[in-house]
Amino acid sequence: MRPNLLIALRFLGARKRAMLMSLTGIVFGVAFFVITQAQTAGFESYFIKTILGVNGMVRIEDRIQSTRTLEAGAGSGFAIAVEGSVKYIPGVQFPNKIVDALKAFPEVTAASPVIRGNATLIANFREYDTKPYGIDLATFVAVSDLETQIIDGSLKTFGENPYGLIVGVRIARRMNLQVGDSVLLDSVGEPQRFRVAALFETGIDQVDRERVYLHLPAIRTLLNKPAGASFIQLNLQDQNAAPAMAARIEQTIAHSTMPWQEREKTWLQVFSVLRISSALTISTIIFISGLGMFNTLVMIVVDKTREIAILRSMGYTREDISRIFMLQGGIVVAVGVVLGCGAAALGTYALSHIPIRIRGIFASDHFVVLWDPWHYVAAAVIATMVVLVASYFPARRAARLEPGSIIRGSSS
């Protein structure tokens, strides 16, 4: 063992209780930092997975048409379009052509046209306002998690019945519906009869209490919409590339194209603020431990003044003395980070098994955590910076002690 390290360990033993308090604070600070980040990031990632499984990564909606032109003169027939002035025409007029055009983008893995409308569901002598979504089942399951959202019934039954209906679980509970029940949907003409083929639950309150799925041909008749689509839902190979892909697609097909990051911007900002807030709050524990470390090292400098003078007289330089005190901080933070990361892993595992029923923005029956090594790295970096800064000033003070004046003062 190197002499400087041995001396640092012996100095640490002079203030065992204070050092243990600082070490405990670092352990808890690192552990709580990782656990809160794992929990917040876990809920955020689960929300993103849920919302992508419902609304897709990219949506193509309204057709873009330029509206402003500059004419050279009356009756000249010459005009120049003014960039930036556009008109949005609701819906997608030729969805099949756009789906074919999207095949030129290798990043697009699936595309499905959807017709959206409003209708009144009539069953059991009651009425309920719904938002019917007409889908092509074969392509829609590729751009959504509808298969995994079914809690009763089956998609096979829905696919075999041209007038099948998939109903949100909140609607089913409100209207007392079960799989196999016959219902009416009333929109712009005569009410049409459908049979409930399945019930779905996304965990998103607004979706589960408003949305019903039916086949594209059936909704065209229901809404008297023989052509076109309300939007086209896309999935990509990389969900993080959605903004760049949306911009490219919009320029190519001249339709308003929205990535999921823009669509869910509000919720993403909420999760970001929660992550930063929890990190700052928990970091105060590490900061307070750093202050405790500072006070402890200052007391060691005071207590070990004579020993420091003797070391200087034996030939130890100021850098050696400073290094001894910095080693003390390094030892404490190293042990604290290792123990804190271990406690964080155990705490995260235990947290992920705590039962809790969450409904509203997603559905979960337990805490959701994200195992990310960068959470541990961030905690270790914060703890190391705080403790090393707290160790620097006592180390600097110890290095400035003059052995001659100390020895003369003690002898007198």
C-alpha cells in the first residue's frame, strides 16, 4: 500500500462517525437519484410506447394547397406563387396513391388509412356519443398495438364480420355491453346495426371512453363518405427519426405530416420537467453530504496539524499533503458510489414489483422503471464532483501549513 494512501486511511479513522455520516448521505443520495430517474424515465417510456401503439409514429392528414400568387398584370396570365401562404384541405383525397408513394421510403415500415367521424351508439335503451374509426384491419395492426389491447373477444371475430365492432372498455362499462351484443350506430342517415366483436383498453382515458373501431367499407356507408380518408397512420423503423421523416414526407406528397414528438409535445415537456425536478431535488442530499465531508476534513486538518507538520519536516511536499486529503474524499466517494449503485439496483427492482393501478394516460398495474446505465453514471459523476470540490479546500488549507511555525507554536 502506498504511503499517501495509508496515511489518508489513518486520518479517516480519526473521524469515523463523521465520515460514516457523510458516506451514508452519499449512498442514499446516489440510490435515490437513480431510483427516481429510473421511475420517471420508465413512466415516460411506457407512455411513449402506449401512445405510439394507439396513434402511430407519424400521421398524414390535410392536403396542402398554395393560395397566394402575384400576377404580372390584368389579363397577362402570368403569376408567381408566394411561398409560405398555404391552405389546408381536410382529409386525404387519394389515400391509396399516397400509401403507394410511401413505399419509396425504406424507413416507413407500415401505413394504414383511417376514416374518423362522430356517431351516436344506441344500446340497451341508452345513447352514447362516440368517435368511430374506420380501419383496414390487415394494415392497421401493423401501425398500432390493437392486438395487445384486446381484453375480451378477438380480432379474428372482428375480421370475419363486415359489421363487427371493437368498443372501448369505458364505453362498454357505461353502456353495459358485452362481446356478442348488437348495437346501433347513428350518424348522418339511417342507424346501422353492428355486433360487438371485441373490447379494447389502452389505458388512455379519452380513447377508451370515445373510440370504437369498425371496417372501412362499413364506416363509408355510416358517414356517407364513399372516397378518401381522414388520415394515414405510419410506423417507422426508428421512432426518434419521426420529425426528419415527417418533413421529408410532407415535401414529397404535399400533405400535412405530424410526428409523434410534435403531437405529444405537452406530455413530453411534463415528463422532462419532472425528470429535471427530481434530479435537482435528490442532488441536494449529495450536496449536503458534500458539506458534511467538507466540515469533517476541516476538523481533521485542525486535529492533525502537528502530524502534517511532521510529514512536511520529513520531506513531504505541499502536493503530497494535498493529495493525502484529496485521497480521503476519493475513498469516501468511491465507496459511497459503489454502495449507492448497489442499493439503487435493489431499490429499483423492489419498486418495479410494487402493485399500483394507473389509468388515464396509460394502463399499468405496477410501477414502471427503466434500467438505464446512464442513470448510474450521472449519479456517480454528480457525487464525485461534489465530494472532490468539498475536499479541495481543506486539502489546500492543509498544504499551506508551515511546519516551522507549527512546531514553534506547539513547543511554546
